[in-house]
Amino acid sequence: MDLKPFKLFVDGKWVEPAGGKYFETVNPATEKVITEVAEGDSRDVERVLEVAHRAFETGPWPRLAAPARRAILEKMALLLTRFS
């Protein structure tokens, strides 16, 4: 396959999955492989949780006032509905 596989995006970087596994993503119309995607496992989940906890503790979110948090969440919801 000539396509570059998709890694996991963790802590602002593209990283290999802990187990080194990937799975193929297939176009259902053509049955051709589109790309490969990293298959995360429990080690990857733990890594992501550690990064998320650190970001929550040291980032701006816990210090934002409730109205500012609400505005961000509403914006995210709006963007998600546009792409679904």
C-alpha cells in the first residue's frame, strides 16, 4: 500500500499505537483500501487519559467562568451538527 497510515494524535503529536497494530479502512463503494488507521488499545487509552488530566489541571479550562465554558461548548456543538 502506498498510503501513509494514520497514527494516533496524542498530546499534540502523531504517535504510533502502543501495540503497533493498524487496521484497513475500505471504501464500501469500490471495496478498495483507502488507508490504514492506528488501532489503539488500553495502553493508548491510559496515555490519552494522563494527557487529558494534565491539560485539565494546568490548562485554562478549570479557571474559565461558567459562561465562557458554555460558549465554547455551544460552539463545539454547532460545529459538530454542521458536519454530521
